[in-house]
Amino acid sequence: MKVLVFGESGQVATALRKRSTDMHEIVALGRDQADLGSPDMIRAAVAATDADVIINAAAYTGVDQAEQERDQAEQLNHLAVGTMARAAAKRGLPILHISTDYVFPGDGETPWRPDDTTGAINHYGATKRRGEEALALAGCPYAILRTSWVFSATGHNFVKTMLRLGAERACLTIVGDQIGGPTAADDIADALLQMAPHFTTGQARSGIYHFTGAPDVSWAGFATEIFAQAKITCDVTEIATTDYPTPAARPLNSRLDCSTLDTDFGIQRPDWRQALASVLGDLT
């Protein structure tokens, strides 16, 4: 199976590139080959590929920055996805697309199901939802994989930030009322590659799926586990989201119900604590 990946240096794209084998040939396109700001480059890349499936691992991920760079976020997370999907539809190519828990408003405590009503509370989440809608309307076979709190040994993420700050300070105040599932980029890559053959053979139904690490935890709880595994002495004091204002509003409830992914593909939620141990090993 040959996989065309939009994105080259992001966390999931990097994890996918590491999995290129005779079984899964991964061709990852960077900005110089497929700039998501250029519809012509996107269409040309899809038209030229001999891949069996497309994975879109590229996105505008700066949640706070998106409140100011609204047009750029709209282009990468929405308009580019639509262009990609319509080009894929002309060739009957399936697309697996990574989305986010931020499409939901984040109220309540019940895990969000794929068919629940969305309602993003920030511009980033709204652009990601519009990208989902554009993909669904394009006519190509597709899977949207919503995930949350992505971490790895590469790129910018919460784990690497905590390791840096924990080494510098004796105590940190971390938000304790936002709850979600930390998810390793390696686990996301494995899930996508497990899903892909079902689409290349026409055996899968198009739709939205959820995939996050387990168990659900707060950011403060996540930080505490990072410090424990890394053997860093740094006390964590929990604070409320209202005590840590950010340009973009954050959902309090980022729990995702991942049961349909298990039912349709046999993919269960991985333990993020085990993945964390692996990431820490890569970083030391």
C-alpha cells in the first residue's frame, strides 16, 4: 500500500514517515512540494500521485494564534482540505483526515460521540469543523479521525514544554478543570495505517471516528505523570481555566467516545502513560 501524506514535519507526519516499509510506502509532501496555501499545488500533487490512499496530516495548529491569523487558519484547515478532497474525488482516492476535539463546545462531562452536535468555541476549532464538512461533501471515500492533546518526541507539545519548565522551576500552576485524552503521535500513525487498507479495498464506510489515549486526565494530572516518569521534582498546583486566560477559549470537556473505532476497525484506546514512557526514552 502506498500512502501520500500531506505534511512532512508535524508530529503525526513524522511518525508516519518512520513507518515507511515495504508494506506501507509513505510519501510525505512538505510545503515546497504541496503548499496548502496553493490550490494549484494541492490539485497537482493529487493528480500526479500513484498512491492508494491520502492521509492529511497537515494543519494550522496554533490555537491562540488562529484568533489573529484567521485567514491563514481558514485556508489550511478548511479551504485546502476541500481542494484536496475534490481532487481526490475525481480519482476515487480515499482520504484519512486528522481533526480535533476542539470542534465541540466542551460543556458537560459526557464523552463526545462522533455524531454529537458540534459547536467550536474558538476560531481554530471552527476552521477544523469547516474542513470536516468540506471533506464530507466532496464525494471521495473518507475517514475523519478526531483526536486530542497530541504529544511526541518531536515538534512543540505539552510534554516537551513540561520537561523544560519542570527542570527550571520548583512548582508550576497547571489547569486542572480541562479533561481529555493525551494521545501519542505514534499511536495516531498506527491507527491511520490500520484503517487505511479498509478504505483502499472499499470495505470501510466513510464517516467520523474518535481516537484518544486513555485514561482521561486533566492537564495538571498529565503534568504530574510527566514529572513522575521523568523523575523531575516539581510540584503541580491545580488552577481553574478562568485563572489562566488565553486568547482562544478552551473546552473544559475534551473527552471523546472512541467506541465506534473499536467496533469498525478493532482499534482500542491506547494507554498514554505507556506511550509517554516511550517518548521520554526517545528524549533522553
